[in-house]
Amino acid sequence: MESHTVFELRRYRLLPGGREPLISLFDREFVEPQEELGMRVEAEFRDLGDHNAFVWVRSFRDMEARTEALQSFYSGPIWKKHGPDANATMLNSDNVLLLKSAGAMQPFARNLQRKQETERPETRGIVIANTCSLAPATEGDFARFFFDRVLPIIQDAGARVDAAFVTEQSPNGFRRLPVREGETVFVWFECHEDEAGVARYRERLRQNADWTDEIYPRMDSLCWREIEVARLTPTSRSLCAW
């Protein structure tokens, strides 16, 4: 599988009742056309805490490939035909983080390849996306702290960490699609089998004195605001699932 270095975490705020029509349209009309242009639709989610949110991740080989692929897709016949119907479900689509891998971990390396999608009986799992807002130019130190101190504890507690990102600071080469510029973030995705698995994980963390007394308070103190935690469930075509 071709290595991708640039990722978009996209969160759409939808009109009431718009999520299921958008997911149906997205999965039917938008997945393969994007991937034929070199993009990869890594993940699609429903947000358990917001019935009017659709969250997804796509990736690109690099920034130049991103610009070329987006230009081709959004000026092409598929978007021209179906884009208005997609936009009709949305209040806004500008909550987008442009990201890159935070370390040696290849994001979503456990994902199925698209050709394997129909081989699984169902998609399942709870995916938790954690977003840490940081002071400028501190993402490197935060990433080292995460991999050295945070990751071993959360993995030992039962989380399967599928990706860890920091902000991609390169200029947005496709201005037609805005991204959240001028921010510094660290984002990690953790996957759990089900709600019971999440509950066991959280209980293990609560019982870990290093976590409660030192690691989490330190991580929290490095963030400009409370860590944003989104509890997600994969859609039927999401490659990121349990």
C-alpha cells in the first residue's frame, strides 16, 4: 500500500436529519472516485455525542499530491453532479485539521485495504478521537511525552492506538477548501471493541496512580484548553474499525 504522509480530519456539522442521507450519498458516490485520484478514505464515523455530525479522515501521498487530487475531484463530474446534494445536508464543513504523523507509527496501518472491505461481516468498535490544543512550536515535545509516557499506559489499559498526529504546518494548497490554520494540535485515535471495552479501559486508568496523579495532569497542563474527546462509531465502509 502506498505510503501517505498528509491527512485531513474533517468534521461536518449537519442539518437535523442530514447525517444518514449524507453517509448514504458519500458511500455510494464519493469513496471510489476519490481513491481513483490517489486519495485514501481512511475512516468514516458517526459521532455518538452529536447526532448531527459526520467525521471522516482522508489521506494523500504529500502536499503536492493533495492539491492536485482535490483540484481534480472538486472540478470533476462526480462533485458537479452530487456535490449540491451533499452540501444540502450541511450547516458547515470548514472544521478541518491538516495533519501528519506524530512519529514512527504509520497512521491507520491496521486498516483493511479497500479490496478487503466486503470480506468482513460487519464494522464494529468504538473509536475515540482525542484532540489536544497546544502552544505554537510545542508539538514535538508533546509527541515525545505522549510516546514515552502516555502511550504505554493507555495501551496497557486496553486501548488500541491506530494513529497519532500533529499539525501539518504547510500552507493549504487548495484554498477552496479551508482548513483550521494557525493552530497547533496533537491528535490520537484509539479503538475499542465495544462500550464494555471502553468502560474497562477507563476503570483501569482510574486505578493507575501514575496516570491519575502524574501523567494525565501533566498532559492536561500542556494543553491550552480541555482535551477534546469524540466518541465515534465506524460506518459500514470505514476502513478504521475494530
